[in-house]
Amino acid sequence: MPGVRFVYLEKPVCASLEEELKMKGLLESVNPGIKIQVGFQYLQTASVREALNFWKSGVLGNPIHFDLKYYHGDYLQYSYREKRKTRLTPAPDGGAMADLGSHGVSLLMAFMGEALQITGALQGGAFDDVPAGSDLFSSLSLFDPQTKAVGNMSASRISSGTGDLVHLEIYAEKGALRYSSHHPECFEYYMEESGQWVKQVVGSNYRPITNFPSGHVPPGWLRSMVHAHYIFLGGKDENTFIPGLGHGLAVQRIVRETADYLRLFREKTVKLL
């Protein structure tokens, strides 16, 4: 379609290895004038945007270990599951890791790089109306071959009382950094040198791009989506991480491999019973 110049691609970017390989081929041959952006809007949350730039400054040193959680609790209710049967297909097409976890993997890769590797996976939660291959809760053990950092990433649809929780912690050689969507107006960092945690209040600050809304206004989910669309439609922001198709495919690799590791886990636990 030669007239297409903008493609906004929601996650997951595809559902099979065959599609993934075809998209990688497209990535290599695509017209450089075409803008392709994947809908990982959490990267455009004001506090995440500034936390990422703080992390990339290098003041905390190399990462040692990390943890990321993305939790909901709605799928505990049968009525909610019944309305969303199409999201209960087996991984990697459906399940918590494809739906919620892909956002988590995207965030981790923005901070840690796209070379992350899975070393193991766990799956929890079982309901008669949910296929065994559709993970309601899943947890990955991850390893970064570049920095040797290790960590965990979990995605859940059945964690009671969590609301819409995105929680990130990174522990490094010279300090630590953490962010929680339960307190989206800020991120926190710790410096070994000072021995103190510092709360960096960001609010809805998108300066120097815009002063609307003002920085003291409480941030919300919609504001990060607006910024994602602003960038997609040609807005310039040198201080933000823009998730292109290459990033989306890097995330998809983890989502796809998760299904294989979860299958191994289910097979192993069956033998233990």
C-alpha cells in the first residue's frame, strides 16, 4: 500500500513464529519514510519517561537484579471471564503474558536492552472455563547477557486487590530505582553514596514538549496515550523511548518463548502430581 505513511500497531504484534519472521523481513525492506509505532503507551507515562532518562544517565551504575510486576484481578470473576473469552486463548496468542506481560517486557527492554533471555517460567491459577494453556498468572526468570543482570517479570489477571498495578524495581552497583503505578506522579531512587531514598515528583510534566497539563496535575492513563499519539503523528521528543517495529518484535520473541517454557512447566508439574 504505497500511500500508507503511518502504521500504529497494537500488541501483541503477531501470533506465530511464521508471522514474526515475515515481519522481520518487512522491517528490513520497509520504506524509511514510513512511521511504524507499537502501542506500548506506558513508556510515555511522564514518570517512566523521566525515570528512564535518569537510569540511562548511568549514575546508578550497571544493573545487578530487577523485578517487574503487571497485575490485575478482574479475571477472578466468572462474569468478567465470560465476557472476554477471546482473550483466554492459549499462549502466545492469548493469556496474561501476551496481554499484560508484553507491556512489562517492553518496559524492561527500554531499561535493560532487548537482549533479555528467558531461563524459566511458572504458571498459576486454574479455572474450569479457562484452557490450561491460557496463563492467568505467569512469572519469568530473565537474564541479560550484556550486563549479567538477572531478574523476574510476572503478569497476572488474578491478583486480588491490585487494581492496575505496574511496579518496577532495578538494583544496581551504585543504587536502586523504583516506580509504581499506584503512585504515578513520581519515581524513586537510592544512592549508595548518600544512603538516602529520593522521591522525584514528576506529575504530568512533559516539558519542554508542552506545559499542558501543568506538571502538578495528577497523571492518568489517558495522558500517556495522548503523548504516544503525539509522537506517532510526527511530534518531536528526543527524551522519550519510541517503540518501533523492531522493539515490538523483540518483545514478541519473549512472549512467544514464554508459551514454550509454560508448556514445559505444565508437563513437569503433571509428572510431580
